[in-house]
Amino acid sequence: MKKYNWLSYWSVSLSILPIIAFFAALYGYIRIDFTLLVTVLFVILAVSIVFGIIGIQKNSRTKLIITAALGTLIAIMSTFFIVFGLLMSQMA
């Protein structure tokens, strides 16, 4: 199962990256079309969730399973946070 070890770590890193990019876009540090940015962020979060689920199923070591589960949980919560932020911005 050595070849699936990297999935757990990529799941965690890909789940944190969209939140940083979302805040950077809100404050103007990233100059890109916002629709394209949100689409890319959701694709990254979907890939993170898929990596996390594969990492949970394929790994046999407890540390890597916990890391993959943490990455999946962070990705799901990041998705809800971004959706909530986008919905609340429509109310203003």
C-alpha cells in the first residue's frame, strides 16, 4: 500500500489551499475572474475529497487514515464555507 501514502497528504494540502485563495481573491491579492476562480476552487475541493476517500479506503496505517479523513472533513467544511460566503454576498 505504499503507493497510496501520498493521497492522504495531498487531500489535506488541497483542502486548505482553496480557503487561502478565496480570501486572497476577496482582498484583491489575486486578480482573476471571480467565476473562474470559484470554479477552479470547487474542482480542487472535489479532487481533495476524492483523494481523501481513496486514501481512507486504500491505506492500512492508522495515521494515514486519520490524515485522509481530516483532509476530507476540511474539504467538505471549506466547500460549505465558500458556498455560505457566496450566498451571503448575494444578500448585500
